[in-house]
Amino acid sequence: MTAIAKLSCTVLDCRDPRGLAEFYSTLTGVPIARREDDWYTLAAAPGGVALAFQLAPDHQPPQWPGSAHPQQFHLDLDVPDLDVGESQVLAIGARKHEHQPGTTFRVFLDPAGHPFCLCLEEEVDLG
């Protein structure tokens, strides 16, 4: 199948683009590549997808798992150890969500209230 387009960037609306970019830069170890008053973008690896943050002054965070303010999407980030990952994301400003439906992942909220999950890395058997 021939592609019509290539996904280049995922954008999160928020009230504080700089603060959220700094949070995800610290979380992922990816530097901020573009800085504007209302838009910040993390660098993308060659062929990868960038993560950007756009000013939305009236942004209301989703109220997951409810439907009054539904979650539109969320990010899954792999870690080798959930306990270590949890302590690290809490230290940089994340909040652990009270609803934890699984055992191989944990749900958190970023400083703007977007849900994201830390997921236990799967070991790949190459032999």
C-alpha cells in the first residue's frame, strides 16, 4: 500500500507549552528543538515522530475513565522497571492516577492533566 502521508508530529494542547515540553523532555531524554511563545517541539529521531505542545488557553484535561471530559488519546512509554519509573515521573511533576486497571502498566497524569502510561518493557526473544 502506498502511503498518502507520513506522521511527523503528535501535538498535545495545554495551557503551558513550555512547562509541558520541559516535563516530556526530562521524561524521554529528548531535547526541545523548537521554542515559540505558543508552540514547543521535542526533537525527533531520524524517521521518528516528534512530540509538540500547543498553547490552548481554555484546555480542560480529560477525566479518565469517565466520559464527561473524555480522553482523546494517551501516550505509552516503556520502562524496564515500573517502580523505578514511577518514582522518577513523580519526581518531575507527574501524578499517579487513582484508577490502575492493569499490572504491566501504570497510569499517570502529566502536569497539564493528560493521561500517559508507563509500560513494562517486553523482553524480545531473538533466538
